[in-house]
Amino acid sequence: MSAVQRVVMVVAIAVAAVLVIAAIAPTLLWPLDPLATDPGGAFAPPSAAHPFGTDQSGRDVLARVLAGTRLSLGVGLAATTAALVVGLAIGTASGFAGRGVDSVLTRAIEVITAFPEFLLALVIVAIIGPGPIGVAVAISIAAVPAYARVARAGTLSARRAGHVTAARVLGVGAVRTAWRHVVPAVMGPLLAMATIGVGMAIVTAAGLAFLGLGAQPPTPEWGLILDDGRNHLGRAWWIALFPGIAITVTVLATSVIGRAVRRRVEAA
Amino acid sequence: MRRLPGWAAELLRGLGGLLVVVWGAATLGFLAVRLVPGDPVDTMLGIHAQVGEHIKEQIRIDLGLDRSPLEQYLAYLGRLLTGDLGRSYQLNTTVVEVIGQQLPSTLQLTAAAMVLAIALALASVLLARGRVGAAVASTLELVAVSAPTFWTGLLLLTVFGFGLGWFPVLSSSSPAALVLPALTLALPIGAILAQVLREGVTGALDQPFAQTARARGVGAARMLGRHGLRHGAVSAVAIGGYLVGSLLGGAVLVETVFARPGLGRVALRAILDRDMPVVLGLVILSALVVATVNLLVDLVLRRLDPRIRLGAAR
Amino acid sequence: MSAIVRVEGLRIAIGAASVVDGVSFEIAPGECLAIVGESGAGKSLTARSLLGMLPDAAEVTADRLEVDGEDAGGWRERDWRRRRGSTVGLVSQDALAALDPLRRVGAEVAEAIVVHRTVTGREAVRDRVVELLDRVAVPEPALRARQRPHELSGGLRQRALIASAISASPTVLVADEPTTALDATVQRRVLELLAQLKADGLAILLVSHDLGAVAGLADRVAVMRDGRFVETGTTAQVLGAPTHPFTRALLAARPVPGSPRAIDEAPPALEAIGLRRVYPSGTRARGDRVAVADASLRVAPGRTLGIVGESGSGKSTLVRMLLAIERPDSGEVLLDGLPWSALSERSRRSRRGRIQLVDQDAFGALNPRWRVSRILDEALQAHGVPRARRAPAARELLEGVGLDAGHLARRPGELSGGQRQRVAIARALASDPVVLVCDEPVSALDATVQAQVLDLLASTQRRLGVAIVLVSHDLSVIASMADEVLVMRDGVIVERGATDAVLQRPTHPFTRDLVAGLAEPKLF
């Protein structure tokens, strides 16, 4: 790793650490109450007392952004983990199954993939109803096909690997071969995908909230704050600016970490 | 049956696949809509409507909701084949009309965004060469992909609309009003395209045939133009379906941010109002679009890279 | 004739390591100089210095570097680019990778012409391309020019590659392993083509580890080791009467046909009767592909059966059927005289230990993430060895293949090619098999290592009495070890018999071709 890459990694991990702290105990980083309104102090531009300014109800934007981390991170992690587990199961089953089952599963996944992920999540939320849980479920369902595809491809190619054939020639049973030789090979790329997937899930969740389909006001949520910001764009540009920075920085950090994971996996 | 030329057989198979996908989407949509809790009539009339039960019964019969699910499904498929997507619960028109009215605006936006994205990607790959240039370009692209579209749209609007006043803040049908939304939508797409293109190009230049070409006296420019770009294009076209899907998804957000009329607004309204026929219609439409793009991508890929024609045989 | 290439005191360093350490040579027009040696000796780098195509990290110095009479010492990239293709051409191995798969063959052949503008005008260029393809004996040149590289067979591809290298009429040709990836019969034709070009006045620098190819084409030979020439001279001198010990070792490492052996009549450990395997064509109406048609064979314990055939001959499919990892469409395999292929996998599993595989790709056959200890442990566990005995058993296995216990802690990536193959052999022996199927076990190895591995297989056979099925495209490998040989072509066994009989009196024309290629190549 070059010096620049090392610095970038350190920064990314630092950002991730800050995010985790913000998710668990936001007041450790900034003591103000995200829900405390102050109508008289509305639309205050960034200052020492309010580094991110205040919104239309006089609430401190920095406190709200920090508080929003928990929801965003929570939804992102939950959705991605669920998608990874389900995708792994479907993908490996499909990769090992006989041609019949495999093609049925593949077709089904193809149909789902015909949908852009965001639109699919949108439609699922339409059915389940708005709210953070609905958003998490929607995002994870929309993400499963991608993980299943990678798991299936990995399974198929691992099955053809010399050492898998060797295991078969040695007389090792099918399940054991799968568990020992195939799954470890597949987990690597999946984990790399998942690390970046968390970032993507966070953006999608914020997007759905921005459209009014996620958490409802007055809950602090990055997409919601951005929506507030949109409504008062000409007057108070800072309400829209900072949650967006938070999202971008989060996604950047997960991308960097995800790439490092992928490089590690490919080198093995 | 055996005497069909290769490409015709492939085309038929592709179309067959497309039909399967659209049918699958329609069926899944139909099932999903049935899952929506609550009485569709109540949904249609709205929570606050004070309507007598016998009128509701009449509406149910009119809509065919009194028949068995299987009959409803078959009737639904039948209507689809004739291009009838049903009637909106909320608005007083057919779904086809609703979609048809707003389609051109969205089409304008996505087409402009695609063109911009391709231009940005090509510029990035052709201009930012060499280790430093490529690294800088990669970083910028990473940021472009990480920043949410609804945020970049707001930023661009603030700076170029409210701030500098170069572009109109309110939406209109003038081309100037198309610039910021199209640019917003184009940024992440162009970034991904640039990355894939660059990976394809540099990957190709690392392979043995690049050495052979170099041994013939081929210089950097010709190497990139004649050899590299073709390989890069293969990778780029391969993700065409995904890119179009992202465009459609992004369009919803961008239209909301810039208050532009279009299918995005229609979709949002329909979802918030639980107007299921419209939602279903949009679902089928987007499935159709993406599946068609995938089919085109397949056909183009086979022409570009004939190795793919052989499949997994070798 | 005066030399057209003159190199004196060439030194190439990559980082701190000196890869080429003071090399000097000359080549005259119409002459071929071959550089031989093992991988990593610096042969390719030396050759590429004539093109100015060394890795960026390499530092090159030379007392003299003359190409086509011009002093190349001070040439910058731009100068080299003008000479590449027009003065010096390059032919490398594996034309499938060396030609742009997305471009037509004709475009690739024409590229040097277009870049150097030796011919202008689209019609004229096209004619020249057809002319060149014809010169390199590519049939139907106009048709081939419009095709893409993967649509041509290996031999045609390599010839097209040569055409693309000489299209702008260079006076010097660097041939870097031009025949390595090819089947034996194809190799010879490519070498004949190069000989013709040489006769027409081309100066050739040939780099190869295949001494047979060298003997056929080169006028002079330089033997390279660790960046230096340890011996130079005419081909007759170097190959016929080598003086340097390293050269002698290199020559001795070529597998030599063994002593006469008779066919044994003992009951077979492995028997195949009428095996047939057909792959359905799928889409096109081209007809199904017959991979193996009516193959029968038997091997007795302690004997070696060789199967020789080129790629596409069906030998790999046959191997898979013998191992019962692929089911024959008709016919049967018997192991220890009992049904083998006809059984279900569950009934077979307990007997799997009786027949084991040593594959060509040792790197793929060993799980790259596992240590050698775990790899052997898996085999022993599958054979039912109790946990307590596995560690000592693993050590014994390694010793049996000539590796010490220190290798247990290593991963495949940390071993050399020869060591990996030994580990693969050790693993195969873990279950005490009666049959060992070796599918191209030495093709990917250097000459000296090849000999060691073959020796190991032979001594293992003597020690354990195991029957060996040895599959290879290289007849010399088969000839050195097999008692009996089968020759396969396009799925059919075209000839069989005792190895010496087949070698001395081949009947089928294909066999005759193979044997001709094997002949001790004019070693004087």
C-alpha cells in the first residue's frame, strides 16, 4: 500500500469510528438535544453555538445530523446483512442444484433484477407502508438478487476448481466439500460487496426518507433533514448542505474500506 | 425449425425472455397489490369518504373485484395484452393516459442525462491518462458516485440557480431548465461509466496482445483508440441495463428535487395515495424498458465481442 | 555475411537484481541464433532488448547495441517505435492471447503496414494482407483475414501471428517461445515456416526451452544461465558435444525412451470397455460432438499405460470417465475387476481411494488457502485414518515424495512447481491406491524438474506396485515411462501396442507424425 493509500485508509477508519460513536451515543460528540425546538432562533446560519446552523423550528442541525446516524447506520447494516445471508443461501443452493432448480432460481432472480433497485425498494415500501422497518425490508429484498448472483457465480466456478474435483476424487462427501472448499471462496467477494452495499443502502434509505416514505418527522433522519432543506433552500442553504455531506462521507468511507477488503480477498 | 439463421434464433430467444420477464413483473405486481392490506375500494375512495355500503358494493362489481382471484388474474393478463393498464383509483383517467402524459418529460431528462454521462465518461478516460491523472479522475468519480443525487441536485440548484442565477430555479419547458437536472442525474452514471470504461481499457492494455501491438510500432494514441476503447466499450455496454435502471431510479429523485413534471412525480403521488393501478402500470413499464435494454445489450455485445457467441463451450 | 545485429556487454538490472549480466552476440542475415536455458534465466529480456521493449523498471546498459546496422544505444521511445515492426519484428507464444480477440485477423496483420505506411490505400493494404497470409501458408487467406483469432485453429493462428510480425518487412525477427503452446505436429510446421523465412534472408533470434525446436531451426546456440551465456557455438557443437556441465544437464533432462518392455497378461487393476461420450451440440444444427468413441483399455498392477493425444483428442474426457467423475453414455469401467462406472456415487465413495488423480495444474488442484498439512490431512481423513495417526502419516507421505516435514507448514503458493506436484502426488498416495491416473503431470514444469517428477512416479510404481495411467501430449514423456501406449485422435484410439513397437514401427499416419517429431533431432 502506498503512503497515500495508507492515509486514505486511516481517514476512512476514523470516519467509520466517528459514525459508530454517533450512532451509539451522539451526545458524547455534541451535547445539544436534536428535538429541542426554539422558534425564536430559527434559520440561524452556522456559528460557534450552532456549527451547522438551525432549521425552521430552531433545532440545532448538527445535533440532528449526529442523531440521525443511528437510524441510517442501523437500517443500512440490517438491510445489508439480511440481503447477504439470504443471497448466499439462494446463490449457493442454485450453484449446487441440478440444472432444473438452478434455472428456475436464475430466472426468478433475472425477473427481479429487471427492476432498478431503487424503484423496487420504492414499490415494496408502497406495499408495506412507510417507516424505517419497511424501508429496511424493501432495501434488503431489492439487494438480494445481486448477492445471490455473485454467490451463484462463485459457487459454479469454485465447483470447477481443481481442488474441488480433487476432493471429490478423494471421496469427500458433497456437503463437506461445499462447506470446506466452496463457501470460503465465495464469502470473500460477498463481504467486499456487503461493505460497499452498506453505503448504498444508507443512500437509498435517505432517498426514500427524502421522498417521505421513511421515518416520519420529527425523527432526525438524514433524508428528512434534506427534505426540510429543500423546502427552505433559498433562505437557509445550510440545512440541506450538512446532512448531504454526512451521507457522502459515510458512503466514501464504506467504499474505501470495501475496496480494501476486496483487494485482500482477491490477493488470497 | 432448425434452419433459422443464428441471429434470428437469438433474437427470438431474447424476445421470449423479455416476455417472460414482463409477465413475471406483471404477475409479481398483481400478487403484491393483492397483498396490500385493506379494501381496495376504501383505498380508492380515500379514508374520509362517507359512502354507503351498497355503493361500495356496486363499485366492487364494476371493478370486477367480486370474482375469484384466478379470474381476476386472467382478466388482468388479458387486459394487459390489449395494452389496457387499468384505471387510476385517484385520478379520473386510465393509467395509460396518466403515464402517456408525463412520459415525454421523463424521457427528455433521461436521454439528456445519458448523453451527458457518456460524454463525461469519454472525456475522463481520454483526457485523464497517466498515473496521476487517472488517480485524480478516479477520486472525483468516487465522490460523484458517493454523493446522493438528491443532494447534488440541491447543491447545483443553490449555487447555479439561487446563487449565480445562471439557470432558472422554477421548472419550465425551456432547455435551460433541463441543464441542471440532467447534469445532476448524469454525474453518478457518468462516474460509473468512466470507471468501467477505464478498467476495461487498462485491463486490455495489460494483456499480451497489447505487447504484440507495441512490437509492431503502435503508439499510445492508436493503442488506446484502436485496441483499448473497443475492449472498454465491451465492459461498458455490459452494464448498460444497470445504468438505465439507475437512470430511472434517479429520475424519480431528480424530478422531485427540481419540481419537474414527469413519471417520478406520478410514481410518488401514486405510492403516497396507494393508487395501485398506476403503481402497477409503472412497474410493468420499467420492467419492459430494462428488459428491452438488456436484450439490446446482449445483441450488441455479441457483435462486439464474438467470443461471447460461443458461450461456455470452450 | 556481416552481422545485422551486434550486441556487446548487455546488462539489464531490475531494481537491485542483475537479471542479464554482460551478454554479447551477433546475428547475420539469414542466420538463426537460439538462446536456451530455464525460465528466469533472462532469455526473454535479452531478446526484447532488441525491440526496446523492456519493463519500465529495467535499467539497460550495453557497450554496443546495433540493430540493422544502426546504433541503438541512444534510442528513445520514439526511435524505437519507428523501428518496431519495420526493422525488428516479434513473434511470441500463444497467439490466442497475442492477437487482439476483438479485431479481425486481417486488421492485426495489416497493423504494422498501416502504422509504418509501407503500403497505402485500402485496396493495396488488403491485397498485401492476403499475400502475407498466403506466404505463411494459411489456406483461404481472404476468408481468414475477415475472421477473428479464436475462429482459427492453433496452428493457423500462430502463422497469422507470424504474418503480422513480418508484414512491414523487418530484417530481424525475435521469436520468443513461438512453438511452446502448440501441439507437436503443428510445432513442426511453424518451425518449417520460420526456416523458410530464414532462407529468404531474415535474421532470427530464437528464444526457447524446447531443444527439439532449437535443433531444427538454429544455426548457432547460446546457453543461458543466471543472466550469462555459459556456452555458445554452432548447434552441432552445443547440442551434440556440450562442454559446460549445465548444458549437459539440460540435454540429459530430456526424457529418453526406456528399455524394451513386454505387454503383461496379469489381471487388470483398471479396465474400460467400449466407453463412449457425446456432447450434445445445444443450438446449432452442427451435430453432436463425439468426445470419446468406443475406447477400451486395461492396465495391470505395476505397469504404466500411456495415452498420447493432442488437445481435443478426448483424452481428458476419457480420464474423467476412468475416475468416474463423468458418466459414459455407453460402455463401462471396472476397477479391481468390479463394476465402477455403473455404480451410484454413494456406493462408489468407499472405494474412491483405490484410484487417484494427479492433475496437470497442481496449483489449482491444491486449495491455495490451505497449508500442505491440511491438504494431506483431508486426504487421510477421507481414507479413514484415525486422527491420531494422521500427522505421522502425512510426514511419511511427504518423505515418500522426497520432501521433508518442513513443507507441512507451507501453502501451495510458497512452493515451486515441482514441489507442488510432489505434494499432489503425496496426496494421491494417501489412500494407497491401486491405480494412479496422471493427466499431463509434467507439462507445466521445466525440463529438469520434469525428469525429477517422472523419476518419482517410476520409483513410486516400483515401490508400491501401483498401476499408472499416464496421459500426455508429449510423446517423449510417454516414451520414457510407459509399457504400453494408446494414441488418441478426435476421440478415437487410432493405435495401440507396446511402447517400443509403436515407436519403432508406427502404422497410423498420425502416429508416424508424432514419432517423427519425437526423433532425436539431429543430435550429431
